[in-house]
Amino acid sequence: YTKYRQLQQLCVSILRHEGLQYGEEKDKVHGILFDGAWLWEEYIAVVLRENFTHYTSRDPKFKLFETDEQKYILSIIPDYLSMVRNIEGYQAVADAKYMRLEDRLNLEGEQKYSVYYKTLMYMLRFHAKKGFIFYPMEPNNTTSQQEKNGLSEYNPHKIVDLKIAETDSYLYMAGFRISNSTNYNDFRTQMDSFEQKYSKQITDKLESVNT
């Protein structure tokens, strides 16, 4: 990890609230540390606020078991629960993942547990037959101007339907495409369009009888 030594020093300085200026005059650099996974989760909560309620550690915790004997595994906090409920529980549950999942569905080791099994556990707990995993996708080459010129129906996102074996339940791998525009106004326009399309896609999946 020697090539990351300077980054490590910068992060430690930020956490200690020490001086974070490097270089001199016009070459001076200021550092900032942010939690990308948390920002992604909060962003998706805003995009899909009409469909899902977002939960955090500040919210009342849900219990996994009814007994109080094993307190260390009793409480769980799902990222999102659907606004709509059914007779037994919730219409859907969802989890946000800030990691590359496009074309990488065959996960191994700890990744498959944290991605697939965690969401399946939420589905079982909340009696949901639909589970969603929201993740960011690589930018594509479509610009906002191209959309205006005839690609308004173009769907930048990708949702993979995974039917859970021997059940009538589904897990949806819902990728959200990020704009690659270097112009802020174009980026904002395209992201607005992407958000609307993504919200519609998720709504359609929620309302569908099967997939």
C-alpha cells in the first residue's frame, strides 16, 4: 500500500481536523473526505421518494426475532421499504450498493452475502415478494442534446429480473446510469431525465403482477 501513503496521511489529517493545506499559493490543495456509499444511498432516497421510505440508524429499529434472548442480532435497519403494503407486509424492500455490479452478477465470497443474501433476508422479514438492489452504472455516450434530437425514449438504465427459484418472488438488479457530460448544465439536464426514467422503471416493476 506504499503508493497510497500520501492519501492515507491526508485521510488521517482530515479525521483529526488538522491543517489540510498542501502546496503553496496557486498550487495549494485542500482535502475533504466524504462517504460515497452514504451519499449514494441518500441520493437514491430522493430519486425514489414517491415509492420508498428511507430508513437510517436514526430511525426506530425493526426486530428480526420476537425473542429478547439474543439481543445482539435482534435489530435490523433496511435501507428502503415500499410505501405500499400488502396484507402480509410490504410490497417491496430495497438496498443501495455503491459498487460496480453491471455484468458482475456472479459474485463470490463475502460480496454475494452482502449483496444478495442481505436483501433476501429483508424480503423474508418484511413479507415482500419483490426486492431491489440499486447500484450506479458506468457513463454512456448519449448526451442530453442527442436525447433532444430523437432519443427521448432511450432508456439509459438497466434492470435485471432474477426470479427466486421455486417461488413467485423476484430480485431486481436495478442499475442507475450516471451522465458523463463535462458541462454542468448538460449534466444537470441529463441527470434530471435519467432520474425521471429510473423512477418510472422502478414504479413499473412495483406495479407489475409478475416481473
